[in-house]
Amino acid sequence: MSDFLRHFAERFAELDASNLQRIDELYSEDVVFRDPLHEVRGLSALQDYFAELYANVSQLHFDFHSHDQISDGEGYLRWTMTYRHPRLRGGAPIRVDGCSHLLWWDKVYQHRDYFDAGALLYEHLPLMGGAIAWLKRRLA
């Protein structure tokens, strides 16, 4: 297991609304962060993105399951994110499995998250959630 990935996962899991200034310990100034819903470029924009994310949820936690380095400066983290949002699922916990692909030198300069956007958000929206559940039943 990569020391870099283990250290990154530990530090990332410690992030919360009160210590987001520590993002600069993990990411380079020119970081590019992508997930199925967003693309963020630059450290300042990433700090703003995370600040907004933490401001809109009542709980957010990452459990990292594996850390796989595939070459020098490239690896994957598998994780489960648990969060609570007051307007989704009545504030009940929502769990989403995902994977992060990271590129780094001394800090991460590219971070790409892969996860099911429906499981994260769309399935829990009042009107859209019912339609997605119906569609999943029809396709199953």
C-alpha cells in the first residue's frame, strides 16, 4: 500500500467545515478536481467548493476501504461517503460508494471521483426520486 495514498486518505477523512484551510496540505495550486456533477480548477476554487459542500450538509464522512498505487504518482482510493442533508430522505443518512483516481507529485494535482450521481442525489429528490425508483423497477 502506498504511503502517499494512506496519508492522503487519513488527512482527507479528517476534513470538516472547521478545517478546510488544510486542503492546501493535500492539493497543489493548479489542482483539477472532477466528479460526475462538477469540475473545479485551482486550489482556491476547490476550497470554495468544499466550503459550500460542508455548509449544505449536516454530516459528511468518508470511510476509505482500499488504496491501490498503480504507478509512481498515480493511484486509486475506494471509499464510502455517508452524509445527511436536511431536505433529502428526511435527514436520514445517505451512503454512496465511490472511487477516486489521483495523480500527484508531492501533492495531488488531479483528483477524479467516480460514483453513482443518482444514489448520491437524484434518487433522494422529492419528485425525481419517485420517477427514478419507478424506472429502476421497470428496467430490473
